[in-house]
Amino acid sequence: MYLNNVMPTPERWDQLIEIAKSSLLPLLEGAVFYTIPLTLITFLLGIFLAVVTALARLSNIKLFQIIARIYVSAIRGTPLLVQLFIIFYGLPTIGITIDPYPSAIIGFSLNVGAYASEIIRAAILSIPKGQWEAAYSIGMSYGQAMRRIILPQAARVSVPPLSNTFISLVKDTSLAALILVTEMFRRAQEIASTNYEFLLLYSEAALLYWMICFILSMGQGRIEARLDRYTAK
């Protein structure tokens, strides 16, 4: 392999710096108006779906168990990119057309729901049986015990892995660029297609993803520290 230019000239450095500066605002707009909202919306919908799926897996109704198992197995057994392509590019062939942003919401929500359901199910199963017995002894029904006693304790147990899921989701939203959602990475692609500075633009986008995830990781650490102090009392 041969390198044509070992070091950029000062003029070249000035050009790269100017491109990086001019592209920063569009990338931040993509993050603020698309990447972050997409992450928040799909995570909240995914958690709701995850709770429903986890409860279905733990229910005594066989049909609910089977449906939940099939859903989790299908989503966890196929790539997220393939799921997005099926929703956005595949469904129109049978007359179902969904815009890019709703397609991304559906795809990411289904994906988060399947993975997070296993986290929540494991958290519920980790609660000692004595908690159930105590709830029943004071006259609570199954639903009341689950809602008032079990789920609040399971929530504290599931915070760390769910926080990791949220941080991973921030990075996964870059896949939405492939179904034409103009999030941060899509903006980087569009800008790079005009000036051909692919390395610079993609590196700049990567740096912004890193900064967002770093801030979220710090927040996760503080939340976990508070939970540890709370549970220690």
C-alpha cells in the first residue's frame, strides 16, 4: 500500500477545519431533532411492549406464552437492519406503505421490546417468593401484588441493563439512515456526498455519538449509585 500524501498541507488543514465547522450544526440538528427523539420514543414504546411481553411469558395462559415466545425469538433471531428493511421496503409490496420515521419507530420499538422483555422477566423472577407470599397474606390479588410489590422492586434490578439498552439504542438509530430517516448519520452521508470528505464527516459523526453516549453513561452511573444507596437503607 502506498500513501500519496503523508501529511496534509496547511491549506488542506484549513479546508478540513472549515468543512468540520460548517457541518457541525447540521449534524447537531440531526441529533437533536431526529436521533435523540427517535431514541426516546422507541425506548419508551419498547419498554411498554417489554413489560407486556414479560408478563405474557410469566402468565398461566398458554396462548399468551406462545405468542410472546414467538415474538421474542423472531426479533432476537433476525438482524435489526433486516427488520427495518422488511417494514420500510418490504411491506409496500403488499400495499402497506409507511413513512421513514414511523417505520424506524416501529422497527426499533419491536427490537427493544423483545430484548428488554428478557431483562424485565429475569428481574421479576429474581424477586424472592417471600414477597409474593407477603402480598397474598394481606389480601392482595395477583395483579395488585405485581403492580404494587413486584414490579417496583424489579424496576430497581433492571435499571442497569436497561440503561445499557438505551445507550446501545442511541448508536443503533444510525441504521435509520438506510431507510431515509434524516438523523445524524444520514446528515453526515448527505454532506459527505457533496464534498467527498467521507473520513472527516463520518469521524465527526462518530465523535458526536461518542459524546452523547459518554454523557448518558455518566448519568447511568449516578442513577445506579443512587439506587445502591436507596437499597442499602
